[in-house]
Amino acid sequence: MSKAPLSRRLFAEALGSAFLLAAVVGSGIMADSIAGGNVALALLGNTLPTGAMLVVLILVFGPVSGAHFNPAVTLAFALRGEFDRGDVFPYIAAQIIGGVIGVLAAHAMFDLPLIQLSMKIRSGPPQWFAETVATFGLLLTIFGGLARAPMAVPYAVGLYITAAYWFTASTSFANPAVTIARALSDTFAGIAPAGVPAFILAQLAGMLVAVAAARLLWPRENAVAA
């Protein structure tokens, strides 16, 4: 973990989260507007920019804050003893605030009302299970990458999310801050607020299973600290 002052790390987490959500929501708006009603094409247009943006953000902000941009990642590293538990809540707050700012920026760029609530229903056991699987896989990608090929982590994470958009029923939110922020956008990437708590519980469940699995797959002495 970077030894940068906490204020600098929080700024990096907020700024990175803002760019991530601007990419997720903005590319969804753009894709939906030009796909001519083809949902598969719109999803592809939403997927590729999101995966690409993650690679860039982790490369840029990783040396400053660790480039978590995700409360599940922050909590996982804290549970593994690889992150100062006193910094957990400031990190999560920065991630959520940054995500909301990113959504507002996306709305502004496309001349949409800044304040919205999504009407898109994403709910039910298949989607909840999908979020558990998506978050489990994301954390395993991070832990395995850090244990065996730390320099490849940005690319591995970007590729994983790109793939998980398509093999999970939920399109792989895998991030509580992203889930909260996307509830504030009644666009292609949105999620109705009523669906948020179950998504977050599923994500946290996936995170806990990943932490346990990583202890078996990559013993602590072989891992590289985040």
C-alpha cells in the first residue's frame, strides 16, 4: 500500500470512483442512444469502455491509494490484515461520494437532469447470486494477481469485468459504491433503489467467500501486500 497521506489517498479514491462511474453511466447513455434498440449492442458499448477505464484508473491511481474504488475490495484487504482498519470508512465514503459525482458528471455531459432515481428493476435470486459470483471472481482476480503477477492486476481486473458483464445475469456490478451511485441514474446502467440492499448483501457475501478461498489458494507468506 502506498504511504501517501490519507488525504491524498482519499482524493485518489474519490476521483477514480468518479471517473469509473462517469464511464459506466456515460457509456451506457451513449450506447443506448446509438444502438437503435439493439440491447446486445448497447451492452457491448457499455462493457468495453468500462473495462478499459478500469485498466487506466488502476494504473494511474494504484501507486497513490491502491486503486480500490470499491468498498468490497477495501473491506477484503482489511479482513486480510493488509489495510489499516481505521482507514476503511474514510475510503468507503470517498468511493461513494466520488461515484455519485461521476454519475452527476455523466448526466451533465449528456444534458440530462442531474438528479434522478432509476426505475430499472434488477432483482430476484438469479441476479443476487450473479452478484455474489461476480464479486467473488473479482476479488479472486485481485488476490491471485497480487500473489503471482502484480504488474498484471490492472489488465486482469479490466478483462474480468469486461467478461463478467456478459456471463452474469446482473451484468456484474460487483461493487457497493457503484451500486449505490447507479441507483441515482435512470439510464441504461441504472438500478432501482429498492434493489440496492440485496445487491450489496450479495456482493459482501461474495467478498467473504473470496477472502476465505484466497487463504487456501495463496497462503499469506506468498502474497504481495496491497
